[in-house]
Amino acid sequence: MDEKLFFHTVATETAKAYVSSNMPQYRTDGSQKFAEDFSEKYFEAYKVAQEVFDKNRVHLKADKLI
């Protein structure tokens, strides 16, 4: 398992889910608000994915996933 790809995937999917639920708002707020929200959620989710991964690193090694 590639850690960085995992973090990126979790972050991207989380950000996509967040902004898609707010799409009507972006029609009035514009693309800048969309980009801000996507970026904020991406970095927030990336950090969470890292923390969860690190917390479970021992189990992942034992299961030969990393």
C-alpha cells in the first residue's frame, strides 16, 4: 500500500463529497468559494488519513498490508 496515494485518495474523495453537497451554494458564491472549500477539506482529510494510518500502522504491518 502506497501511503501517499492512500492519503491523497481519502483527501480527494472527502473533498469531492463535501463540495458536491454544497453545489447549489457555489452557483451564487462562485468558483473561488468552491476552490477554498475543496482545498480546506482536502488538507483536513489528508491530515486525518495520516493520523489514522499511523495509529493503525502496527496492525497494517501484521496483516502485511504495508
